[in-house]
Amino acid sequence: MKIVVVGGTGLIGSKTVERLRKRGHEVIAASPNSGVNTITGEGLAGALSGAEVVLDLANSPSFEDKAVLEFFETSGHNLLAAEKLAGVKHHIALSVVGTERLQESGYFRGKLAQEKLIKASGIPYTIVYSTQFMEFLAGIVQSGTVGQTVRLSPAYIQPIVSDDVADVMADVALAPPANATIEISGPERARLSELVARYLKAMKDPRTVEADAEAKYFGARLNDQSLVSDNNPRLGSITFEQWFAKSAQPK
């Protein structure tokens, strides 16, 4: 089967491409660097010719409100239109648990716009809602840092490692379309501020964490339900401590 992975050179994309190729499929890792650009439409027709499945794992290069909305709307429109012409049978997108609950954030407004385009396209689809990636903890730290203090919400988070996400994406690519959303999550739940404090300690980072219920998460206020899944998610297998131990190793 020919499968196109848009964003196929990114964190999740590259791991998903590797898994699908190991299972014997023809996989195109589509990205601007490979001549496939969903914003301009360049290379889309050629990449999608003969493809049965498309996974959209691309992410906006900017988190600025206007830019991120334009990215997901333009990219989604161009990609879905090209898929219709090519006769693609299954469109798969990776989204975020809590997207509909976090509409204060421009990023999550962009993701919701992407989902609406998919559902209205008429192409059979599966949308995978994932909790945040463990690998994104460093970005969360940076977003809350002022000086040597990291101000973060104490709301619950249940992050999942990228390897577990890629396992699911590969499985979904080889399954029939769900025409629905499915959810995936890490195996453990912890308060964001406490988890980041543990992460910084594991990384021997001297910054301290201050729990602040008013601290915003990329523009949105959190509560204990915002970033976790109670919708019978498929759980990853790698724990915080296992990931910390691997991440803190010298590169």
C-alpha cells in the first residue's frame, strides 16, 4: 500500500514512516524539504498519486494566533482537495486532547479549524487525539520561564512519549477509517507543575517551579480536565521515570 506521511521528517512523522516501511509499505515522507508543500500546493499531486492513505502530522512553524490559524486552514484545505482528486481512501490527522476545551489559545483554535475541514471533506477519516508528548516538556518549561523561575499551572497532565504515539499512528494507518476521533494518553497522570519540577531535577536544571493556578498554557487557563483523557484512551507503555532516565543520558 502507498502511504503519504505529511510532516514525515518531524518527531512523530519520522518514527511513523520508519514503522510503516518496516511493515513493507511504500511510504512517502512528505515535507517542504522533499518538495511537497501543503501551503503552496507544490508537489502534492505527484506525492498523492496512487496513495490510499494520508497521515497529516505537520505542525505550524509559528504559534502566533493568526499564523497558526492560517497554517492549519490553508494546509488542510490544500491537502484535502488534492486527496479528493487522487482518490485517497483514508485521511488521518494527529490532534491534541483538550483541543475543544482550550479555545482561549490560538493554537487550539487552529487545530479545531483543521478538524472541521476534515469532517466536512467527505473523505473517510480518523482523528487521533493525543495528550502532550513527553518531548514537549522542554517547550513547556521555556513557555513558563521568567529568570530562574518557571510558573506553571498545577492542573493534571498525562503525557505520552513519541515512540508510543508513532506506534498508534502506524496501527491507525493500516486500519479501516473510524470516521471518528480516538484518544491516546500516557500511562500516568501528574500535576503539571510537579512533573516539570521532577523533569528539571532529572535534567540537573537549576530552575525552580512555582505552581500558579492562573498561569496560562499557551494562552489558555487550565483545570484538572483540560489536558487529560477520560474517554477510554489507548495508553502508552513508557513511564515518566523511564523517559527521564533515557532523556537525561549524555547525548
